[in-house]
Amino acid sequence: MTTESAGAEPPSRGIDKAGIVIAGLLAAVALVLVYDANQIPATTMYGMGPQVMPVVIAIGLGILALANLIDAVRGNLPPRESADPVAVLLILAGLALLIAIIGFGGGFILATTALFVTTSAAFGRRAFVTDLVIGAVLTTLIYLAFDRLLTLSLPAGPLERLL
């Protein structure tokens, strides 16, 4: 082993175009967050208002976008693994179910349970009934925590009205 190769970094693979696109998307989301935060009316005369947290998240996304851009230009991003299209479709179906169930008045518990089951199936788990029970229990506990403890309202459906 020579002294030149002892501390050398692995050779770069060239500019990663997908990494640059991802950096751009992260920066765009950060800009949208800052814009939206500035649209929130100030409700406090002093101190921090509700605008602060979106800006903090936007700053984090901006830093992440910049770091991703630097790594993409240098070719330092790790090689991507191939995506499983079935898993991606299952997760997208779960998100579509979440939106549809909430949109049609099914409520948070049913919608999030559907997302839980489809996501666990996307990760290879095939215990659908068990996942349905776990998802229903977890989402009911989350709903109760938000509704009763934090007094924040989540979309209510038939199950939420029973609680």
C-alpha cells in the first residue's frame, strides 16, 4: 500500500443528474414552505408565531438540497438500488386510499389503517389481518392522543364519532 492510496477517496463517478434534480426539488419545496409561512397571518404581538416552524423546516431542506447538490456535482452520491415497482405501487395505492377515504368522510382511523396495511404489504409483510388489527389499534391511539390530549381535530368519520 502506498502513501498516496492510503488516504485517497474512492474515484468519483461523474456528475449525478438525478442527484441534481433531487437537490432542485428539495430547494423548491423549501421555497414553497417559506412562501406559505409568509402567508400565515401573524397572531402574536411578540415572540414566535406559527410562521417559525415551516421556516425552520425550509432551512433544513435548503441545507439538505445544497449538500445533495455538492455531492451530485462531485459524483459522491452512492449508487441507487433498483426499485421494486410492486412495492411503489402498493404505497401509492395506500396514499390514494388515504386521500379517498378522508375525502369521502371515512375518517382518520380507517384511512390511516388502510395506509398502514398497504405500506406493510409493500415491505413484504403478508399478515394482512394482523396488520389490520395493529393499524386500527395504533391509529385509534393516535387519534385519541390528538383529539383528547392535544385537542387538535383530525378528520372525523364513523369510528371517530363512536369515540
